[in-house]
Amino acid sequence: MPRNVLPEGVDLAEEPRLVAETDLLPDGRFGREWLAVGASRLWVIAEDGEQPAPRIELPLAELTEPKVRALVGGGALEVARDGERMELVRYTNARAARFGAVAHVLEKWLKGEEAEVPPEEENLCPRCGMPLPEGTKVCPACLSRSRTLRRLIAYLAPHWKGALGLALLALAHTALGLIPPYLQKPLMDEVLAPKGTPRPIDERLGLLGTLVLALLIAHVLMSALSALRSWLSAWLGNRISHDIRTRLYQHLQFLSLSFYDKRQMGSVISRVNQDTGRLQEFLVWGSQDLATNLLLVVGIATVLLVMNAKLAFYVFLPAPIVILLSMTVWKRIRAYMHRFFQRWSKLNAVLNETLTGLRVTKAFGQEERHIADFRSRSDELAISGTGVERVWSILFSALSLVMMLGTLLVWYVGGREVLFGPMTLGTLVAFLTYVGMFYQPIRFLSMLLNWASRSLAAAERVFEVMDTAPEVAEAEDAVEMPNMRGRVEFRDVTFGYEAHRPVLKGISYDVAPGEMIGLVGHSGAGKTTTINLLCRFYDAGEGEILIDGQPIETIRLADLRRQIGIVPQDTFLFAGTIAENISYARPGATRADIIRAARAANAHEFIIKKPDGYETLLGEKGQGLSAGEQQRLAIARAVLHDPAILILDEATSQVDVETEKGIQDAIDRLVAGRTTFAIAHRLSTLKNADRLIVLKDGEIAEMGTHDELLAAEGEFHRLVQTYRQVSRVSAVQR
């Protein structure tokens, strides 16, 4: 039964506008209940024996403030009635998003506002019904191997000449490889052990020399073709893997930040280097071996049929068993491979996180803790890898035994034909040589299938990322806005990083061009989220943001990002010179422009004191500079960017009071004529703002000038008093 439908037999006085099924009972046990909301009443229906019946029935007019409350492993939906909080239903985390949306809709209805009930979105595969990995609509279990192969083959299109040449070389090499075994027939029947009246010894010696020369020429040509084929295969495989790797990296660059919010960076990095590396190994070496062995099997099978169809039947007899064994094992090995790569990804994530935070680890003496965690992850990976190899070793041994039965049959039947029939010894020796050559590539094919399964699993993981569409995408009819005036308008904007937990709730205000807005509030109030929406790192869930009267979703992203400059709270500098970091947004900037920007940020003085000045090389994340110096370079970078809209996110948080004054002077010059949004915990730095917007719990608590809000003695006044008390305590401690 669908979750949004009441069970049969429940008769309510009104037709419900909203129905939501829970998966927990009031006492925390697993079970089902239904929340139903009509035009004037609310019900909670419980399963009372066989017949569900209302457990709670309330008039909507008496209810206010519907909210979700987080519990361990789930949550609860509550409302206020007669000034007291009342719990309606409980649910697990799997239903949290649904009841977050229910609380939001119910809140609007209780206020007399219109709101549509959003459809319930379950992240399930429409084909198999299994839960999808978080943050993607791609089901790894349903990815088609043939589709994956077709996508890989599609990357051959730009290099079709090389692919065709490689195919011809493989065909020629296989054909030459069939010659030496066939030469054993005349060698035995005409030279070494001829039947009947033998040829004169001179003729036999001449034929022996001819056969040896032919064998030599065949091997020389095979060696030359093998070297040429290896070189061409390496070139082709590396080009294809390069194309896939760069396309993957390009796609990662344009994916929304929400994609990375749901993943550990180490697992993303493993897709780019580890998975594409496995793919490259297979494309360079595995693919040519696979093609060669397939051609050998076909070529040798043809020769065997021509030489003796009866004996060939005994050779082919084990083939159906081999195919059946391979097909049976494939499904199991594929599941093992996905688990293996998932655990490898988790190991990479732990490695990336712990090495990045090594300073914190050492500061708190937690080395042993991380070593134990890494050992545990590595052990899980080893167990998965052992499971994979165990399955393949059993399959390989079984295949060897089955194929040996075919060889024994040929020995027995062929031997009888030599003793009692028309078959010559040379024909049997050549046939047995071909049989060995036939089974060798089949045995090797099982190993290649192992390699191919690993490579296809890696390819699927790569394509899974490439198939993930960015949540923030440029509209097809995006409007070009190369010159913005800087007017910004928020219209009833609601947004949450998780849909059921809004961070901003119904935010509305206008900002005139050139106006400086200060965003104030406690941590988590929504200040940085406001900035993220303005930069369009995320799209608003409800409402809209307009710039110069144009909805932000319809503006060309390149123009939007070019017109917005940001000095982030967590300064990030790239490995390179100081000049390169300042000119990051304008790579073609002149040295004079760079110096002018550095002077504006009060960074020029400390830069010229460095041994190499502006050519001083910085390490990863700006190593070699103090936190204050890094922040001044970030400000210089924003100055050189010359945006219409400037964002200062705690721009002076990492500097001392004396340095702050110099930077504040630079900021005062920088903001002139620009629309500016400034966030600062040091509330004194916002005195020059035209307006302050005080956020509290995602809503606008107050708005006005610095002096107006102080005089009002509201939320801003309370924040100022708290800041002053903390400052006095800090001063005493120093």
C-alpha cells in the first residue's frame, strides 16, 4: 500500500489533504501509524488490532508551531496546543525528509497560507527497487556491462585509425601464430617419420631447412608485430584513459557543492586516480590480450574443424560447461567487486582525512586511534580482496579440470585413429599442439575476465559520477549580464542543505546598488548560507533571488561569478607564487595591477620583505605565510577581481587589532561604489555598514543601521553585550 494513502476501513469526517505514514510507534518500537490533515482537523491513525482507528483527533484552529524534533535514530513531529508542546508521531531517519516537508506545509496551513504537498521522493532504483547511493540517481546494481563497454568503445571514435590498425595487427599476429603448429605435420610425416617409401635423404634435409626457415620467418614477423602492437596499444589505451580522466575531472569541476557535501573527498579522488588507473591498465594491456586470445580461440577452432571434425568435437565438448561456470560466477564476483571498490574508496577517504588533519591529530595525541581505524579499514579491504580471489581461484581450478578432460579424450581417440585408422602421427602431433594452444587462451580468458570485471567495475564507478547531473545548472536560455549594477533582492527565500531542515526561512529584503549590508547573528543563523545562495553555490528551495531584477537562476553562470568577488572565512591559497595567487581571478593581470591590489589590501609591505618578493613560492594551502598574511592576500585577490558585488566573510577574523585597522581602511576604499555583503563576529567592524540584517534561527529578527539597532535594545543589542563580555574576559586572561 502506498505510504500517502490511508488504510482501508478508516472513515474520517473530512477528506484529508495530506497523509503521511510513520514507521515508529509512540513507545519507540517499529510499527505503522498515519498522520492525516483535513481542512479543519488533524488525525493520527494507529493500527488497533486488525482495524486501524484514530488515536489523536485535534481541530487545526487550536494548533500552532509545528516542528520536527531530532531523536536518536529518528525524530518526532510536534505541535503547540494551549501553550504546551504535544508530540504527534515518531519516525526513523528514513522518514525524516518526508516529515520535515509535512511540518513545513502544516505550518503554512496553520497561518492561513496556501502550500502544496510535495510528492514523496524515495531514493530507490525504479528498475530493481533497491536503495540508491546517496547523492546519485545511478544504480550500480543495474548498470549494464554491455552499456559500459559501449561507452568505453565510444571513446575510440576520435582514434579510430589507431584502433583499426591495432585490430589488423592483432589479426595478422594471430594468423602467423597458427603457422608453427601446422608445420609439425610435414615435419613428422615428410621428414622425421614418413610412412611408406621415404624420400631421399637430400630432399628430406632440404624440406627440413625450408620448414625451419619458414618457422624462423614466422617468429621474426610475430615478434615485430607484437612490438608494434604493444606500442600502438599503449598509445591508444593512454589516450583513451586520458580522455576519460580529463572528462571526469571537468565534470567534477562543474558539479554542485551539494555533491561534495554528501561525500568524503578521498572517495572522490579515488575515482580520478585509482579507478581511471585500473581502467588504463586494462585498456593498455588487458584489452589487447583479450582480443588476441579471442582471435586465437576462433582461429584454432577453425583449423581443428578443418583438420579433423570428429576430434574437434571432443575438444569443444567442455566449452558449454566452461561458459556455464563463468556465467554462474559472474553475478557473485560482480557483487564482490563493488564491495571491494567501496571499501577501497573508504580507505582512501580515511587516508585523505587523517593526513590532512595530521597537525590536529598530533596536537591531541590521537595517532594510535587513527592507526587502529586505518588498520580496521585496511583489514576490511583485505577480506574483500581475499573473497574475490577465492572465487576466481575456485573457478580457475574447475576450468582447468574440465578442459583437461577434453585433452585426454583427444589423446585416446586420436591415438586409436593413428593405430587403426588413416590419421598420421604428424596430424595427431599438430592437432595436440593446437589443442594445447586452444585451451591456453581459454584458461587465460578466465583471468582476463577477472581483470575485465575489475576494470568494468572501475568504469562503472567513473561513469556513475559522470552521469550525476549538477543540481545547480545553467539555464539553456541563460541571460548574459556582463555589467551588473549590483541591485540584489531576496523574495521569501527558504533553503536547507537538507530539504526537511531549513536554514533560511522566508527571507525577504532589497539591497540597492552600492549599499553595504552587514549580516549579523549567532553561529548557524544563516549568514554564510545567504552568501552561498547569492553566489549560486546552491539554489533556493523556495522563493527567488534577483540581481538587477533578473532571477539569479536565469543569469549566465560565467557572468554571475565574474561579477561577484568573495573573501572567504577560510582562506585558501594555491601552491604557486604570491603574484599567481593574487592574480588568480585575472591571470593576465599586469605586475602593476597586482601591486596596486596588494597595496589596497595592505599586503605590499610584507610581500616585499620576502626573499623573492612577489615571486615567493607558497606551499600547499599557503604554507609559509601567517594566517593574517594569507587573509590579506585573499583580500588583494578580491580587489584585483574588481567585482560589482563584494562579499566579505569574516575578512578580518585572522588578524590582530593593529593589522585589522589597516585592512579596515583598505576595505573602506574597496567597498566604495560596490554592493557589499559583510559578515563579521567583531561587530565593531560593521559600524560603517549602511544597514545591518540580524538573523536568528534562519529568520530576520531585526534590520536597520548600527545605531538604530543598538537603540532598539533587541537581538543586536544582546549580541553586542555578549561580545563585549567575551572581549573583557579575553583581555583579563591575556
